[in-house]
Amino acid sequence: SAIGFYTSGDALQKIAVANATVSTQAVTKAQLDAASEDLVQHITVDVDYNGGSANIANVAAGTRVLSVTVEIPTAWTSGSSTGDFIEVGDTSNASRFIRAGDMDVTKVGQYHSQYQYEYSSAGVLRYAITNGAASGGTATISIVVASDSVSVTDYGSINNAQNSNNDLGNIS
């Protein structure tokens, strides 16, 4: 339950750790690898008011979506609360996580969905932007999943980070 390091004639001693069997014992690398099979992963995509629809990520069977957030950093120009919206879902249900009425792009804010869904078979996470009258605006879609396999298919844009961080160097 406790590890001690002892010297013998000022020589460094090697130690070995066995697989833990109770919560107060150290774990081995094999146990750590097994515990991290379902990793919590954060997927973020920046989108524009006229971005249409696109795939965000492919998810494996057993993946659980933990939360979805859509952040509107500035109100969309000339948009309306009913005609302009973002939906986040998958190929089976386009608005599984965020529906048209769940957010208002004319107001700055973060819109959260805590609806959790576990995929029984592989799926594709998607977003769809409906542009009614908006002439400008952006959003950031963030999805937190627990899975051992997620393949991101749309990395979004780095323009916001590029323009606000002088340390990025010579990105054009």
C-alpha cells in the first residue's frame, strides 16, 4: 500500500509494482491503459453564419455524447431569432442535441445541451446552419464525447486564433 525507496551503499534501488487490487494501491501501466479505453474527448468547430451543413466527426459504436455547446461570440448581423439557427445532431437525427428553438443567434451567449446519447452503432456527428436573413456572424460548436475512437472530419478554421495570437508566427 506504500512504496519506499531505500539506498544500499548509496546505490539507486529498482522497485516493481504489482497490479493494484484495492483503491489505495498503485496501478501498473497495464491497468492504466485498460482504464483509459474510453477517453473523454473535446471536439471544437468554428462555423460561419452561411456555413451550410457538414460532418463534424465519425464516432464508433459505444461512443457517448456527454454535452454539446454552441457559443455565439457576437450577435449575428441582421439575423432573426427564428429564421437563423444552428442545429447539431447526426445523420439519423439532424437536431438530436441542439434544435432550432434552443438558441438565439441574435444574442451573445453559450447554449448548452446536456442530453446524453450513446451510439449502438457507428455514426456521424453533423451540424446544419440555416441562414434566413443574417449577413454576418460566427459560432463555435463544442462537443464532449466519451469514446475510444473518434475521427474528426472537419477541423474548422484557425482564423480567429491566427489573428489574436502573435506567437503563431507567419501563418497566412
